Amino acid sequence: MSHPVPDARSLRFRIGAGLGVAVLTLGLGVTQLKAATEQAIAIDDATFDCLTAMTAVRGFFVDNLLGNLEATVAAAESPDGAMYPTGSVVQLVPTEVMVKQTPGTSPATNDWEFFELQVSEEGSTIVARGFVDVVNRFGGNCFGCHVKAEPKWDLICETGHGCDPLPITRDVIAGIQQADPRCRAPEEV
Ligand code: HEC
């Protein structure tokens, strides 16, 4: 009762220091948990939406499920090729998607997960997903074609990366891109 002010101060200091340690401990705990059980990125039908609302890079579209769009665009625009960052979404047409999963998910595919979707005005339905064994509606194995890209292109085919070219012209691809039923018509916006 003779020195209440210093007591209050030191109490405040002690609470502050204690909280600091608690936050630090919690932080370390979360980091360890993440390292031990790094979860694959959760993906469901609702993950996918209007193709042309994504970011256009040359003839295809990109996004990033972890909010790291800048890094995905940088990888896509790198003239010498690059490994795409975790969370990257890449699409050429509305129904076929590649998503870069968390490191170690699938070494064979550089952690790319392949998706075959069905799309309508109501949205997207995943009809097939996986790594080395997903086939598209024409019976073609995604990985089987994309693995032919030179290593520095991280399984991204485009043209001139080493994949066999698609038997359709750029005009046809552009038409398919613009016909995504999930994108609202301009007059509805
Ligand atoms: C017959 C070989 C073949 C099959 C099968 C195939 N692709 Fe592709 N894919 C290509 C080629 C070639 C391109 C580049 C076309 C272009 O830009 O002219 C491409 C483009 C893409 C792109 C845009 C990025 C890039 O690589 O250029 C994505 C994403 C993609 N395909 C995903 C898939 C998914 C998912 C599947 C399976 C559901 C699949 N593809 C099946 C050959 C194939």
C-alpha cells in the first residue's frame, strides 16, 4: 500500500511479457503443426468460376487460391520459365484446370493437380481430379501430354514448350474461352 504506482507498472509489464511469450509459443506451435501436417489446399466445385474473370496471360488464364496472384503472374510471364507458386490456378478452357498443390503432394507432377470439370450456368462440377491419371472428356491423359513440356516450363504446354500441339486453332480456343456459361452475359451485369 506504500507504493501502488510501481506495482501497477510492473504488473502491466509482466502481463505484457507473459502475453508476448504466449503469442510466440502459439506462433511456434502453429508453424510446427503446419510443417508436420501440411494440408493439401481444399478444393471443391465452388472453387471454380467464370474463366474470363481470371487474369489473362497471353492465351490462357491464371489465378491463385492463396492470394498470391502476383507470384503466379510473374511465373507465367517469366521468359525463361519458372516453377509456379503454391495455389496457382491455370486454365486454357473452362473445363480443364491445373492447380499447384502444397509442396510434396505429388512429386511426379510437380505438385500440379489436374481437374476435369463440367460447367453450366449453375456453376462447376468436378468430374475427375488427381495427379498422373486424370483423363479429359476426349480420353486424353492430362499428365501424359503436359509432362512433355521441357522441365523449366513446369508442365505448362502453351506452344513451343515441347508438348504436342492441340489440333485446334487459336481462334477456336478463343471462342471456347468466350463461351464459358458460368460468365454472366454483359447485359445481365
Ligand atoms: C492431347 C494432349 C493434352 C491433353 C490430353 C491435355 N492437355 Fe492441357 N494442353 C495441351 C496443350 C498442347 C496445351 C497448350 C495449347 C496452346 O496454348 O495452344 C494445353 C493447355 C492447357 C492448359 C493451359 C496452360 C498450358 O499448359 O498451356 C491447362 C491448364 C491445361 N492444358 C490443363 C489440362 C488438363 C487439366 C487436362 C486433363 C483434364 C489436359 N490439359 C489435357 C495438351 C493436352
